Amino acid sequence: MVECERMKAIAYNIFLSLKAFLQLGWKVSLLYAWYQLTLRSGLLKIFTPTGKKQKVMGNRTNFNIEPLNLTLPTRKELKISLGNNADELLKEADEILRRKVRLFGSEPIPLILTTSKPLNHWTAYKSTWIDGQDIKFIWEPGRFGWATVLARAYHLSGNEKYVEAFWKYTDEFLQANPPNQGPHWISAQEVALRLIALTFSYHVFSSSSQTTRERADMLADALAAHASRIPPTLTYARAQNNNHLLTEAIGLYTAATLLPEHPSVPKWKRLGWKWFNWGIQNQIDADGGYIMHSTNYHRLMLQTALWAMLVMESQGDSLPEKTRTKLASATVWLMEMTDNGSGQVPNLGPNDGAYILPLTTCPFNDFRPVVNAAGVAFLGQVGFPPGPWDEMTLWFKVRNPSKSSAKNPHRLVGKHSWANLQAAQFNSRPGHVDQLHLDLWWRSLNVAQDAGTYLYNAPPPWDNSLSSTDVHNTITINGHDQMTKARRFLWLDWAQAKFIEPPTSTLLVVEHDGYKKLGVIHKRLVEISSQDTWTITDTINPDSRYPIRKIQFAIRLHWLLPDWVWRLEGTTLGLKSPHGWVTIKIKGESELHPNIARAGELLHGEGTVKPHRGWASSTYGEKEPALSYSVTTYAAPPVTLTSTWMFPS
């Protein structure tokens, strides 16, 4: 019996692998297969050798490190831009001196730069759960975002204590994590992000008396080792075709700029230029949307592009017009997705807390720093009036704008509210199964929200479970996801959405085919009235490509709401917001069964509640209770459910 189950599991895995090959395409599949072959055969261990452990500060190098030819903001400019937030920057920098760091924009925790011994070659690590924790909590301090805080504090105050702390912690990290040994070398993207942060910080600290020749030589050796780690696994980044490719490409270009005497400079510069431009030109859609269908990864992409333009222009290289046009469109897209009052965005798609070069005192979830910096660089205009979010624009003193006629067709705007409807045409693997998810904002409050991500690599139920359909503001049928889950990060049988009527300023009509295997199509109509009343009409229709079958389905409509005081009368839910009562009225043609859950527990209705229901995660590793309101009906298509949102005047 056990052997039979094992054979079934093997057969199913083979079936999924074949399906993945067909759906991902032969190029992506072959690139990934080549990466796996070089990894499992031991070739990557040969291509990325480890040296004999030695005291890093004792090394001398045959090539010099050159500070970038960049113009830093003046201390006066920085003080004016920061205003009252200058004290906040120094406070965070002083926390780092006390070995406290704010990972993913959270509260300060101990800064740990060492990992458990003995260290293995990076290819020996098979799990993303290391030392009893998600590997991202090991990686994040190793991205050296905290070093940019010290650099900015030094530039603002001139206090050498921040320079000394940078070199002390950098030496500690490099001593504890020799090249190609330990978890900090597993991912070439992590290596590239660390290289970029070290480069920025060195540029700021290079004029300090604490930056000795010995320390500069130490950093040159380290950056050379970092750059050498990237090319052997660039096939993996190409197979991913996302932020990995962009960050690794610009990491190589940065190293080539910083170490002009290194023999690998021509190769690094060629690979960096080629794959960065290819990535931008192929990963950004015509409407400005990013291939990851994630607002946080969209921000990361724009930050990477800002750094790329800064470094490339310091070398006299100008980004191609096609690249700049795509970046202009991507900037418009994120600008339109940013709430005017709060600077926040819908928490769409995967959110791993990434924020490279966090050159701002604004909170993690305030997107205005990147939007304004990208606006100046790629559009020649800002999206928001002057404020503390403009510090990042000072650091990225680049301006090579292009024009964009892109417009986000998924967005509707009311008098005091706005909404975004997720309707994707996937040409790369999705991160979340969220077709026709609706994010709704009113007076800068995210009243219908996306659950976010929370954790990628924890044991169940927190093994990327917030990527599933049932936690999004959409329809679930018979408890099935819209797509087939093959691996933790791999969804197959991609649901594709399309507009079935041209979008207008008050109406969106979209459908997706994620339930075609059940013989039905989900259509959603979103309409806004002049009084900020929103009507969302969901219809489950028989798929016209198949014979009509009168089969009863369990059709569940879900809304994820803030954790506010609530009252329920029938299927009309009232929420007590800071500005008065918000009403959500749901109607249907058949009997409706309402259900409310919070923090994995049932508050109203019947049935069991999955532990991941009723949570919202605004940043990686943190979750807060939310209200999960769902209504289920049991009927044969066609079935219509109508949600009406009404806000106090």
C-alpha cells in the first residue's frame, strides 16, 4: 500500500513536471534544467570556489576601488528635505550603533550578521528553513540596507561614529561569511543587492578619515568576490525572468564601474548592460504593469532602475530609448496606484518586504519616495507635492525623462474613493491566484484589502498560503483555487482575464477563465456612482465552449476588511470606520450563507475556518487580524451575486 502511494506520488510529480515544461515554455524550462544540472552535478561548486578562511582585513588587492562619479546632495539640501524627520534618521542610525535593525520596516530587532557553524558551500543548502527560521530573516540583514541608514546619518551630521560602525559591521560580516560559504551566498540576487548597498555606502563614506586604504582594499576584494558569484547562476535569473535578472545584471555593471582594473570588467559590464536592458524591455507591459503583478516588486524594479541610471550615466552611458519609455510607463502605473493621502498602495501579489536602498525616513508602506524619484528621472515630473518623501529624489540626481501615454485600465476613481481591479494576462508564472480581486479605498483607508504575503518558507499553514484564491476579494468555486498549485511558488493552468467591454471612467467589465475546468466563467462588473456608491456584480456563467450542465456549485464571494467593530443583519454588514459606518449589502437569487472569521477563528456562521483566514500582512513576517466576510450560495449557473458598498457622506 505504501509503495503504491509512493508510485502515485512519483507519477503525479512527473505529470506536473511535463505540464510545467509545456506551460512555462521550452526556453524557460531548459534554462532552469541547465541550472539544476550544474547545481546537482557539482559544476557550480567548481565554478564558485571557496578560499582558505583568513582575516579579511589582512588581504591586499591588485586592483583599486574607485568611488562612483556621483553628485551627493549637500548637507543643507538634505536638512531641508528631511525637515523634522532629521531626528528620525539619526534615531534609526543610533539604533544600528546599538545593534538594532528594522527589518522589512518593522520594529527594531537584534542585528545578526553571523550564521551557525560550520559553514557549508552554498550549493549544499537544500532548505529555505535554516536555524529554525525562514531564510529571509537571515538574508535581510545581509542585504545591508541598514548600511545606507548609517551613510545618510553621516552625510547629515558629519559624525564619524557612523563610519566606524559601518566598517566594523562590514568586517564582521565578511569574516563570518567568506565567499561562497554559508546561506548568504545561496542566492545571487542577495549577493547583488549587498554589492549595491555596499557600493552606495562606500561612496558616501569614501571621504572619511575612517575609510583607510586597508579598508578600501578589503572592500575591493569583497566586491570582486560578490561580482564573481553572479555569472555562474545567471541562467537561473534568466529562467525566473523577474527582479532576479534585473538586480543581478545591475550588480555586475556596478562592480565593473567600481573595480575598473579587475580583469573581468569587460564581461561584467557586457552582461550587466545586456540583461538589465533586456529585462526592463521585456518585463514591463504596454500599460506599465510589471511582470510580477506585485506592487512591492514593482517598486523594487523602479528602485533598481534608478540605481542603474545613476551608475550608467556616471560612466557616460545613456539608457536606450526603449528602456526609458518602458520605465516611464511603469512609473505612471505605480503613480496611479498610490493613494494620494497615505502614499500607500494595494498590497497586490507577492510582498517579501524588499526595499533596496531605503533612502527615506518614510514608513515601509509609503510609496511616495520611489514614485517621486522615478517621476523626476523617467517622466520629468513628480506625482506628489514636496514632503519628507523627497529625500530619495535628492540621492538619485538623474533626469533623462521619456514620454508615456500609458494608463492603468484597471482603476476607477470616485469623489473620496478609488478601486483597482486585478485582471491579468499572464505571460510568466503568477505569484498569487487573485484574478478579479478588487481593492477598494475610501478616504485613504484600505476598506477592501489584499491579505499580502506574511511568510514564504515557514511550516504549514504559513508556507505562502496567502497566495491562494480564498483570501482574495473574488469568487471561489467548490473551494478550488483558480489555478493548479504545483509547488510552493509555482502555479499552473494560468487563469487569464480580459475586458469584455471597453473600460470607462465609471465602469469595468472583466471575466476570467480560471474555472473553465468546471465548465464556468466568472464575470465581474464594477461600477461607481457620483455619490461614492460602489456596485460589484459577480456572475458565474456556463462556459459557452462546453455543453450546458445543470450542476450545483458552492459559489463563495469573499471580502477582506479592516478589523473594525461590525454588525450583521442578514447579509448586510456594517463596519464602524473612523469616519462613520460603512455598509456592504450582498444580494443573490438563491439562499445566501454569511460567514465571518477573524485571525483564523469563526465569529459568525457555520463550518470550519482555515487558520490563514482573517489575517492581513502589510510587510514580510508580520500579520494582523482582519475581518474575513464571505457569503456562499449553492446553485447551478447562471448565478449572480451583487455587492453594494455605501459610505457615509
